[in-house]
Amino acid sequence: MSLIQYFSVHVLRILHLCVMKNLHKVITNQSLFTKNNKLLLAVSGGADSMALADVLFRADYKIEIAHVNYNLRANDSLLDMNLVKDWADKREIPFHLLNDYSLSKDTADLQRKAREIRYHFFFELLETKQLDYLLTAHHQDDVVETFFLHLLRGSGLKGLKSIEAHQQKIIRPFLKLKKEELLEYNKQLDVPFRIDKSNEQCDYQRNKIRNLILSPLNDIDHLSTEKIGRSIQYLKQADQFIEKQYLHWKQKHEIRFEKEIILSKSDELIFIQYLLKELEFNSKEIDKIIDPSCQTGAVFYNSIGHILFVESLQYRIKPFSSLAPETLFIDMPYPGTFHFGSIRFNLSKIEHFEYSNLRSLIKPNRLFFDFDKIKFPIQVRSWNEGDRIQILGLNGKSKKVQDVFTDKKIPLAEKNSQAIFISNQSIIAVDMLVSSELFKVDPNTQNVLIIERN
């Protein structure tokens, strides 16, 4: 080896070491995890995730690799998988693969469904392999793309904050790095990676933002991504400040979600918006609620069991549980008639029943059971989370009452008014919607209990 070759190799090694140290420094300075943690890396085979895998391997972190193959790009998908697997195998790094061929390019909402599949796989691995964190290679360019995605959806401050570096068990250590820095790292350290050619197309909204908005912006100012990223940091700081003030406002008003909440329309509008968002009212509903033209008497429902009444000077929010009818215990033969909330039910008994007359029992808003299989008193109450019933005709299989409501298209606001009939801790019927296999009338039935809704 000549002197020139020797110095060239030596300088190259120093350069490689510097590049690796710089990337590793970005990770360690954030104190997101330590070398004692067991890490699962989501690795697609692209430049970003391969850089993440390489720098953590070289720095002696405890890592395992997870890869999902959707087979959406035929041979390219196979080449991606082989690259990641070969790289992991050569370094004796545990490799976990999910082959999921349930999606196609024509699948509606493809990106969301693909994300759900892979994150279900990742979190399953975290649990079964007892790993501490899931690491993804999202970087500053992704932050800016997500910012524009949320901006186009009309998101508030929380959405415009874009991607968080640490979110429960997900860690994204590269958010302060630009794509070009990761590409330079791969180039200097000869890290293999695959290029997804579909990213160059504009089939998906994220690709359109990347190719039609951010690319021209970078042509105008090559620091545009960095500057937008800085603005996003300012938004995060503003949101943190407002969040602290919001928590103080909630404490001052003694707001408890399980109790009735009364909000004056003269309160700070942004705090009302934050509260409604926390209560999981959707954005369109929030806009309608706070609109000055919203009529007194308007009613809105959220997805977690609250009802909001718009009054002249205030908003009144109640949990559905506070609107549910009281639990009843019904014995026989009295009362023959009872009320559950505003609904009246009749109970009656047929003795010495002939099974050949079964068809005569079938009428709208009527259920019937083998009287002697029922233990009295019958409890009548609203549904509870976790309630299940062995539905007649499903061969003994049980189903969540909540799923029964979904199948029967029962509006959220009406769920608590549906009567749940219970005998000896087993659900006999869900209002007039379904009845139980356990209490069905059969050829051995001698007495029949009839429940009718008027």
C-alpha cells in the first residue's frame, strides 16, 4: 500500500467515525432510551430505517428488527424483505417478519389500513418478546409533511405539532435530522438500502405534499424544511403553554367527566374547544357547537357517552349514565306491567304450553322464554361495558351487547334506554333486539314467560 493510499484509507476511517458519532450524538442527547433498554426497530429497507438500524448496531444497543411485507410491489417487496433479513442475519440480530397479503393497491384507505396492520404486529412483538420500545426512523422531512397533512385537514394546535419524538412506547430519535443527513450517513458508511419508486408518484396525499409542495419550496430555499421545522417547534411550545393554562382552568371549574359539566359561553373559547376535543366530540361538531348561530336547544353526542345541550348562556354536558333509567327487580306475578324509563313493558305467563303453538307466540315487540329456566326476580337495567349474551341461533356463541347495538344500528343516545333483562347473572334479552339461547322455548317447555314492549 502506497503512502497516499494509506492516508486515504485512514482519512476515510476518520470521516466514517465522525459521521457515525454525529448521528449517535443526536440520539444520546435526547435521552430517549439507554443501552439497557431492549429495542424493536421498524425497518422497511429504505434509507431512513437502515440508517437507524446501522447506527444503533454500531453503537452496541440491544436491538431486534421487525419487517412487514404487504406484497404490494411484487418483486420489489421481496427484494426489500431479503435486504433487511440478510443485513440482520449477518449481524446475528433477531429478525421478525410479517407476511400480510390482505391488502391490494385498490384497497380503500390503503395507507391507514397498512399502518394498522404493521403497528398491531409491532406492539404484539413488544409484548411477546418483552421489549421496551418501538423505534421508527421518522425524520424532519416527515415532520414537515405531516404538518401539511394536518394543516389541510384543518387541525388545531395539537395536530399542527405534527410528530412527537416520544409517544407511549414509540420513540422517533431522528426527528431533528433531515433526510439528506441520513442519505449522507448511508453513503459514507456504505449502508445498503432500497428505493421505493412509488414515493416518486403522486398516488397518495403524502406523496403529493412531498413532490408538489415541499420539493418546489426547497428549490426556492434549501433551508425551507429546517425553517418550517423551527416553526413547528414554536407551535409545540405554544400548545404546551395553553395546555398548562387549560389544566388550571379545569381545576378552577372542578370539571369531572363523570359528573354534569356546565360551561358559560363567556368562558375562554379555546379552553371550551380543548375540553370538547378531550371529550372526543369531532371537529365538525365542535365547530357547530361554538358557532354563535347554533340554536338554543341543539343537542350533540360524543363517542364516549356524553350528551351536550346548547342553552342560551351556557353549555350543559351530561354523561349518558346519569340519564339511564334506574335498575329494577321484577318478580312474578306482580307487576304485570312495569316501566323502564319512559318505556312500558308487560309480563305474562302461559301455562301448559304446547310446543306446536310456537308460531302463535311470534309478534313484533315481543320476546318469549321457558319460564322454568328463569330464576326470579328478573333484573332490568341499562347495559354495562363488557356485557355479553349467548344469542339464540348462534350455537351457544356469546356476543358483546355493544356489538348487538352496532349490528342493529342503535344510535349512541338510545343505548342506555335499551332494557337489559337478567336472570341469575345471565342476560335473558337485550330489549326487543335479541334473546338468549339459554332460556329458549323447546319441545320440553311447559310454561312460557312473555315480555312485551308497548
